[in-house]
Amino acid sequence: MTLPVTTPRFAALGDPYSTAYPTRPLPTPTLLHLNVALAESLGIGPEDRATPEFASILAGNAPWPGFEPRASVYAGHQFGQFVPQLGDGRALLIAEIDDRAGRGHEIQLKGAGPTPYSRHADGRAVLRSSIREYLCSEAMHALGIPTTRALALIGSPQPVRRETIETAAVVCRVAPSFVRFGHFEFWYYRGEPERLQPLADHVIERHFPEFADRPDRYAAWLTEVVSRTARLMAQWQAVGFCHGVMNTDNFSALGLTIDYGPFGFLDAFDSHHICNHSDEGGRYAWDRQPVIGQWNCTKMLQACLPLLASEPKAAVEIAQPIADGYARAYGEAMIAAWRGKLGLQTAQDGDEGLINRWLSLLQGSRADFTRSWRHLSAVSSAEGSSADLVRDEIADIAAFDAWLPDYQARLRAEGSVDGERAARMNAVNPKYVLRNHLAQRAIERAEAGDAREVEHLFTLLSRPFDEQPEHEAYAAEPPPEARQIEVSCSS
Ligand code: AMP
Ligand code: MG
């Protein structure tokens, strides 16, 4: 193979930050899906992709020649409780590839065997959760939301015990960096603050070079991390994405969506929706995501205090305004996203009321989140004109009929042109999202040996804003029996 592969720069930080550990081969691995577009963008051409060597590497059955896989150590706040040591328990960094533009992409295998951080767990990932991560990370990318990517999905008949016996799979993930808030928390709470600086310097030099030469590089970087996290939360809210396990070890220092477990997209809108069956208290309910994002940022800032000043009091004085920036960044991004989804191009007094009334009428009707927003684009701004498509989604007709004239008046107040607005709205209100019942069907078929539905969903969700009339059924609400699907931390 003639790939532009290098030793991951993260590995140069050396042993305390990560540990070399071999992958553990799986029996008869099968390449269930390859993300050809991503492979191409990484410079992995057809000849390389066709080699048996490449397939073995993706499965973790052969190392990338000349490089030892590594697992990194991190800590994290899980459901509010600090856990001093987690780490890559089932993920191994196997290489870094520089794309044609010279940007580095870390290649990680999830499920390729235990590591020093597995904590008695098996180091495996089941096919079910691997399909979900594989499809959702690419669906999020297509929605324009920062995320880790997925290059390949490999299945194996190797049995894996969860609540039942399932089979193993490996997801080959790709990201500029997999560094999490928890990587910083690990050293801070361990009482080795001197370890923070090399880690932060690596992240800044590789991923935030614009701050590298500034005297306040750590403050500038953390300000950007907080702002990216706040904006990411607004993006999740806007498409009805629920992450499910917003622990600080699942929060990226680059502001990427990372670690797809018991996630879900809102179907019938309930702002208190809890997508993770294991989250009994609803800590990570949809409407709590923004405040949890903020809480996580404060944990990240706390862990990074020693970077900001040697005197704790002085460090807090620098950190506080950075933390305060979250609410502002989130508020601005969220109102802009809601306005965009309503097709509004200007900011006017009363917009927040209009948005909130629309959301409460969706809530009151338990209307389908994705379909209701999508169908709003067909509304005409003309006074007295009806809006049948979206009206059909709403059970509380009286509330809708009271709201509609105000929305139409608001559109007229900025001289909104129907066709243009519809095109704008359809570019931000997706028609297709990875609803649980769609993922579940693909999983059941793949478990029975047929991965074609994975391919089908992958292709469909790569164009979530396009009408794709031949796939109309994929835009439907879940059938009643599918509303019971439960997803939990088991993966
Ligand atoms: P998660 O909830 O998937 O983000 O995982 C939380 C922590 O548990 C991380 O440190 C994972 O690496 C680890 N972990 C989860 N599942 C496994 C597994 N099957 N084997 C080893 N480590 C695991
Ligand atoms: Mg995780």
C-alpha cells in the first residue's frame, strides 16, 4: 500500500498519555461497509482498498506496518460522578493519515480488543451498536454537524455477551483528534498538573494553530472550546438529536460529536425526552442538553485551571469569563438556528415568543419534530392562506390556527418570498434523520446476514435535505410498535 500514513502525532506525547497495545484479531472478519467517499478524501484509492492487507488492518487483524496501536488514558464525570480512570477501553489508535490538504486524520478502531484501560470489560463492540455509530456519525456529518467520522464497519461471528449473546464488530473511526475533556480531567484530579501542558500544547499546535503563538494561548483555546461546545449543543437541539451519555469523557476537546451510544432523534416531540433507557433521572434529556454542555465546560475549565495561572485565584479569574461565554454563545447560536428553521432572515422583537409558541404547540400535540419543521416550508406567507401539510402534523388545531397568522405576518414583515424561503428552510430542516426504528431494521437484517439496509440508510442519510421521493417511507413517523424500542448504555 502507498498510503500517506504517519505515526499519530498524539503518540509522540508518549507513555503516560497512551500505551502501546496490540489489537486482538477477530475470527473471519467481513467488511460490511466501506465509506468510499471518506476513503477517497483520505487518499485511500481503489487499489489500496482492494488489498486483503487493508481489510485486515480495518478489522484489527493486522497492524499498520511500522506502527503499534495505542490506547489513551482519560477520566470523566459520568452522570455527574467523577470516575478517576477510564480511558480507551475498546478503542485503539492505529495510524494517522494526512489528507491532500495536509490535514491529519487519526484512525481509530473501536471494538478491536481489550486495552490496559478495559477495566475487566471485553474490549469489544457489538454489531448492533456499531451499526448505530457507523450510520449516525455519517448522518450527522451530512447534517453539517461537527462529528467524528466512520470509515469502515467490520462484522465477525465472534460471540459477545451483553444482555444476550450478540456478535462482534469493529468501527473504524476517523477524527482530527479523539482528545476528550476527560483527558485533561485525568491529570488534574490525579494531582499531576504538570502533565496538562504537553497535552494542551499538542492539541493547540495540531488543531488550533491560530492560537499557538499567543501569550494567552490556553485561555484563547479554552474560549474556543467553550464556544464550539455551545454551538454544537445548539446544532443538536435544532435537529432533535439526543446524545444520551453526555459524560465529560464523551465530550471532545475539538467540539465534535463523539461516542454514539444510546442516542436518538426526536420523533413525537417531547422536550423532556430521554433517549437512554439507562438514564433514569433524565439527566441527559433533550431539554437538558444545553445546560449539561455548560456544566461539562465548567469541568473542563476546572481541570485546565493550572494552565491559566499558577495562582489558583488568578486562574479562576481568567476561567470565569470563559465559562460565562457559554451562555452567550449558546443563546446566539440557538436563536439563529431557530430563526433559520422558521425561514427568517432578520431578527425582530417577538421572534422568541413566536418560536416558543411553535415549540409548545409541537409539544402539546406530540407532533413529529422532523416532519413538522420540514412541512413548515410549504406555508405561504399570504394572509389567510392555509397550511395543510404542516397542519396535518399537529393535533392541537386550535393552537396551530392561532399561531399560523402570526407566523405569516412575521414573514410578510420581512418581505419573505415563499419559494426562496422554502429552499432555505429545506436546507436546514432535514427530511431524513436516523430514527431508531430505521436503525433497528437495518440492525436486524444485518444480524441475519444481510447488510444491504445499512448501505441503503447510509446512502439515504448522506443527503438528508433532499426530497428523495422514492424513499418517502423513510420520512414517516415510526409505526406504533416501533415506539417501544429501548436503547441503553449496553453496547
Ligand atoms: P462509553 O459509555 O461507551 O462511552 O464507555 C465508557 C468507558 O467504558 C470508556 O472508558 C470505554 O472505553 C469503556 N468501555 C465501554 N464498553 C467497553 C467494553 N466492552 N470493553 C472495554 N471497555 C469498555
Ligand atoms: Mg465513551
